[in-house]
Amino acid sequence: MKRKLLSIVFSVVAICLSVSSGIGFTYTSAAEGTNVDVEIFSAQYYENVNKTIDVYEKAMAPYLTRSIKNGMEEVSYSDDFAGVFIDKQGFLNIGVILSDSQVKSLNNSRSYSGQVLYKKYM
């Protein structure tokens, strides 16, 4: 009896997940009273994310220093590195603390086939 009940519960959950996976939802935050749209990303987004993953290590290499201390890997970041994220288009955004002309030069170089965007942070 327990197995039947458990299998029914899992089946209902699986059906609900499969039905809702292709539908966009709008949630209302009770605290703020605002609507938040849950976006459904396109195939182009996922294609860009896959490309971003491929170039991530190379793009981040100038900003990372890896060393082994006491048998453990330690990672440190350069002083001009501010952070990294993937935007809504699936592109890698690297925050840097550089002059406007240096950031513009990095973006104009179109390295990594334009997959990486550099953003200036203060």
C-alpha cells in the first residue's frame, strides 16, 4: 500500500513538473506587491552559455593566480578584477577596475569571438 501511494505521489509531481516546464509564470511578492516574471530562455541563450563555458578558463586566466599551500590549492585574484557573471544573453561579463580607454580596448579586441564583455567598476 505504501509503495502504491508513494508511486502515485511521485507520478503526480513528475507530471506537474513536466507540464509546467514550458510555461512562463508571474509570481507576486507579498512583501513588495510587485510582479516578478520568470523568463524562459531561448536556444540562443543556451548556445551562448555553452560558448561562455568553453572560454571561461582562458578569459579568467589573466585575473587568477593559483598556488598550492599545505597541499591545498589557493586562488587569488588580481587587483584589477571586480567580479564575473553571465548576463541574460548568455555572455560572460568580467568586471574590471581599469580606465575607460582600457575597457573599451578590451571590448574592441573582440577576443573570444565577442563572447566576453568587459565592464568597468569603480
